[in-house]
Amino acid sequence: MAEEVKKKQSNIALTALIVGAILLGAAAMSAATLALINSQNSNKKVYTASYLASEVVKKMNYENLSEISPSDISNYYDIPEGVVTDSAMFVSTRSDSYTEIACFKLKSNESEKKLTKSIDNYISAKKKTYQNVDDKAYAVVSAAKTDVHYPYVIVVISPDSDAAVSTFESIVSNTGQASA
């Protein structure tokens, strides 16, 4: 009988040890999962449209550009209400330069088509304005590029628009030396 009691006590101790090990393992795995989630969230930076546009302007060494007030961007782009949450625009202050940089932050994935349509309409109108009037301006506007890196959209009207879009991509992809 004493042997049975010892066996039961031994089984209880072994069970307690196994349950304790399971609890410690579960706690360690939970902590590791939370740490992974937090590190992924901290790697995803949130930028303002003004910051992104100004960084492109700075890194591309564009000169003589003036920032347009966000409330005045509607004088350029006809963006429906509720499509973007933030916007910024820089335009050339010189009459012989047609460079423009615009950056928008989409409100949702569904907003992208509406914004793209507004951008296409703006660029088409600019092309029509300069067609058969100013060959240099028409060439610059024809080289315009739009890039979407959700939730950000950049519009570059510049002779070197491909390079400016690459600069934008490097900033939002965290490969640039930028911080918000």
C-alpha cells in the first residue's frame, strides 16, 4: 500500500512537471508571437504626403518648386470627396520649367481607381493645352509617370520622371535613408 501511495505521488509530481513545462512553452511561444507582430508593425512607416513629395524634390535636386497649399490642389486635380486623406503638390515657379510633383494618400483600396481617373484627366488636359503650342511642355507632360505604393500615389511631371518615381519607391520601401 505504501508503494501505491508513492507511485501516485510520483505520478502527480510528473503530471505537475509536464503541465508546468507546457505552460512555460505556451508562454514563450506567445511572447515570441507578440514580439514578431510588434516588429512587423514598427517596420511599416507612415508618411505624410508632404514629406514624401518634399523628399522626392530634395533627392532629385529639383529647384524653383513651390509647395501648393493642400486646399488649393483642387485647382489642379478634380478629386472626388473621400478619396484621399492627405495630399501635397509642388509646382515649378519658372515659366520655362513644367515640373510638378504631387503625392496623395488614399483613403482605401477602393479609392485608387477614382484617383487614377482624376490624375489621367489632369494629365490629358495638360497635354491638350500644350499640344501644337509648346513642344517642350508637351514632351514633359507626355513623360509624366504615376506610381502607386499603397496607400501612397505619386504623380511626376518632369523630364526625368522615371528617376523621380524610383526615388519615391526607395523612400516608401524603406530602402532610402528617410524617416518620417
